[in-house]
Amino acid sequence: MRSLRRRVQEILNAADFPAEIFTGVPVVEVHGDTEALVIGHRGIVSYAPDRVVIASALGPVTVSGTALTVYRMNRERILLHGRVTAVTVGEGEPC
């Protein structure tokens, strides 16, 4: 089993894919202060213009800001637009 994991990791590294996508761990990207992308979500828990909470394998991903809207959403990705002021993963401190 160990060699299989090592081979999968080598393939992911060679293909330049983030390993998180295949392991279920969410990938959160913030583009400037106007856009946040969450890849690997499990749905929206709560939604308000100043705070969006998204379920993930690591716990809630909370995006805080103003005028937040869900711009696009599919089974894998949620793209939020608005003014992003903080992102928190799990119960931790804002990033």
C-alpha cells in the first residue's frame, strides 16, 4: 500500500496537481480582496452578505466580508464575489 501512495504522489507532483484535490482536503484560493474560491466543498451551511460558511472535510470554511455573493457553484467548486476580509478554516483564527 505504501508504494501505491508513493506512486500516486509522484504522479500528482509530475502533473503539478495539488494533492489536496484527490485527498478530500479543501483548497481555498483568495484572489485579491474581491474573490474566494473553495475547491472540494461539501455544500453551503449558511449564507449572508457578510459571511458564507461552507462545509468541508476539515470543518467549516468561513469567508467573511461585505456584499458576498455566490457567483458560481458546482459539485466541486464554489466561487464567491464581493469584498473578502477574512477566511477561517475549521475553528481556527482567520487567515
